[in-house]
Amino acid sequence: MGEAPAFFADDLQARFSNGFHLKLKDFETATVVGNKTYVIGGIDDPTSTGVRIFDKSIGEWPIVISGPSGVGKGTLINMLMKEFPSMFGFSVSHTTRAPREKEENGVHYHFTDRSVMEEEIKAGKFLEFAAVHGNLYGTSIEAVEIVADAGKRCILDIDVQGARSVRASSLEAIFIFICPPSFEELEKRLRARGTETEEQIQKRLRNAKAELEQGNSPGLFDHILVNNDLEACYERLKKILGLNGTTEVFALPMELSLSIIDEKILINSGNADQKIVLDLSSMKGGAPGRTRGLYMSTTGLHSDDVTNGNF
């Protein structure tokens, strides 16, 4: 097949006006049909080209991510934000603890005095709050509204107590608990951070035991992910959120543009006498990471010959 094809992105911003935002890689273009976004272009194998299919129908609910300190919640959230920069917004929590090195106010947390936060809690300005490791943490209603007003899905990185409060509120969300492969591994990760004293580490470990027990409470979390391998855990997280995108692989011309007619994507090649048609009308779910019923055909404008492929 030779080099990976070069694609022309045709008015991508307009095509993504339905709210599904992706950061496209080199040699990729995309189009939207109904609730699905079809990303056409380079995949990991440089000699192949494929269609990645992202389903938006899972909804735009906020995402609550909880788990003990050191489990990797922040890293997973950062990976989501990097791959889908305009789709997610991070809800910035309030805390009364002191900032750590390189932490910025309003970016990592809203750092505030305990007396100020207690007054705002009494005034009903917080969706959830909890005392953790001797400090107050909480998510203000305003913090969530700011993300929603920007047209993004809100991510709430909160502890188990906070997740329980949000579950009891009127907010519809997806609740995900991240846990370590073992308690020993969690302690190893906490010590590797080098940001706490021994007394603070012991306090976090005691709290972690309680959080791991609460994480299994019936009806609290919709999904539990074990972060044994970061990349594998991230892929499972994307699958839960409907973001992993199934892939079908086939050969495509070096240059192309896209158009839509009914439930068909027409791939117009540099050869004016030939078009590639992706027929979506019979597509349905298959095994994990696969689809059934995605038909590809090659048609000549001056010929009745049609070559079909079924994926």
C-alpha cells in the first residue's frame, strides 16, 4: 500500500458543531452522521488506513472519578483532557489545605481559608464537601456550571464521601471508582511522590483502606477500574465513556475528500472516475472493539462494476 495517505480536512469545525470534539492526528479527517463521528485516516500501522467510529449517544453526563490518593486519578484525567481537549472541562475543587509545589490557585484547586469555605457551605454554594486528611475539600455549584456553560462535559475528581453526596443530589452523572492492584502497590506509589511526611503518608494509607471498602458499596459507583497498567486502564475508561472508537482497516487513495448522502459517506479520490462508498445503513454492534455491517464499495462513475467489502 505504500505511504499513509494525505487527507484534506473539509470544514471540520462546522462538521463538529454537534458537540462531539476530537483532537485529530496527522492524516485524519472526520465527518458526522447522526450520533456517530467517523474519523478517517492514519492509525497505528502506517501502511494501513481506517475508520474510527465514535458514538455520541452515550450522552453528555458529568463524570465523577473517585479513588484513594496515589491511585492515578489525576493522570487519567490529564490523559482524557489531552486527547479530547475541547470535549471535557475539569471541575476545579476548593480546599483549605496549603498548595503543594507548582500547584496554581484556580488551576489545580481553589485554595481558600477554612472560615471562608465554611460560610459558603452554610450558604448552600457547594454541591458536595468533605473533611479529608484534616482539611476541607468540596465542589462548588458554580465550578460545575462554568464547565457546562462552556459546552463541555464536567469531570469531578472527588473523594468517596463527595461522590456519595453527589449521588444523593439531583445531578445525573457517571460514577467511576479507580482502585490500585494491591494496597502494597498504593503505598509504593504514595512514597514515590515524595510530597508528604511519614505522618501524612500513614494518614493517607488509613483513609485509603476506608475508601477502598466504601468503593464497593452497592449502588454508589457505576464502574470500578483497577489501575494495574496505566495505558490499559485508560483504554477501559475511554470504553466506558464511549470514546475508544472501533476501527475498520482498508486501503484508501493518497488524496481524498468527504461528502454525505443519506446513510452513506462518499470518499472522493483524486481519480474523478472512482468513488469509495461507506454504507452505514446496516451497521450494528459486534464483539468488543468491532462492528458488523459496515460495507465498503468501490464504484466507477462510467462503469457498472462494483467491488464490495463487508467488515
